[in-house]
Amino acid sequence: MEPPWIKYPDIPAMSIGWRMGGGEDYGIAFYRWFRALTPSERQAYCAANPEPDDDWRGYYAGISPTPES
């Protein structure tokens, strides 16, 4: 899957667009897909698709599974 900022470049990171409509649907699907990756797959994906230097910084860390989740 494409990172959200690539799939929907016109929706800013903190926009309500991620809480309704197509942005919300894509955000949920991306979250589930990303969390299903193995740690090495996530690392490779993040390296190949770096977060933009804006409000997206820290996005991957925020959606990455923790050992207890």
C-alpha cells in the first residue's frame, strides 16, 4: 500500500479528512495492513517510504505495534 501522504497528498496529516470519507477508510486499511507486517517488513517499508518532514513525522512509530499489543 502507498503511505497516506502519497495516496492522498491533498489531505494534511491533522485534517478531519482522515476521520471521515475516503481518507478514513484508507487510514484504517493502511493501519491494519502496516501492523500485520513483520518487524523486518515494516523496517524495509519505512526505509523505502520515509515520512515527509512535516506533520507526518512520527506517524510510523505511532501506528507500530508494541510488544504488548
